[in-house]
Amino acid sequence: EACVLALLLRTAAQRRSTVNSIVFGMACSFGMFARFTFVCFALPSGLHFLWTSVYAHKAAFNHSLVRIGTAAASFLAISFGLICADSAFYASRQPMSAPNDLSTTLQHAVITPWNAFRYNSKTSNLTDHGLHPH
């Protein structure tokens, strides 16, 4: 997680380019799937990325949209791949019939950050894992 955050910080601080936008989106996706709280750590970099995309360099509006759209497309593509990989991995561990259509596939999709958030937000799970001492 620390390496992904370092990559994210470096990418957000570098000059604007298509490659940096792709790497930024990929780093956000990998970081979020590694730990859902990564979003909190990545927020300053994300705001800096948006600021430099839109305001700081007085770029043309179309160029700003392309940069943000490229990062978003990269994020979505990597997230989709990670969802497919997690779904295939966890489906192989459970007896389940093969999905026949897209709706069945979506019902059984494993979205790891969402599952981690749901699990950690239930106070009843504290009895299984305990409380932090401070």
C-alpha cells in the first residue's frame, strides 16, 4: 500500500501527460483494492491531480477533460479486471453453478473494497476481532 501511495504521489506531482493519467488511475484502483481506506490517504493526491488538470496550468477545457477521463477510464478498467479476478477466485472456492447471463454474473461479483467496508462497519464483528486498546 505504501508503494502504491508513493507512486500516486509521484504521478500527481509530475507534469501532465497521458501516461501519468493512466498510471494515476491504475494506482488509485490498486490502492483501493489493497485497502479500502486507501481512499482517505489518496484524497490529497486526487485533489492535486484535479487541481492541476483543471486550474493550475490554465489548460484548455478539452485537454482537462481528456486527462481526467483517461485517469477515470484507467481506474475503471483496472477495477473491472480486479473484480473479475476476485470473482473467479472466490467462485472457485464455493459450489456455484456457472453463470448463464450478465445479471447472474453481477449478482455474484466480488467487489473486495465494498465487502471490506460492509464487514468493518458492522459492530457485531468487533466481538470476533476485539477492540483496539486506545
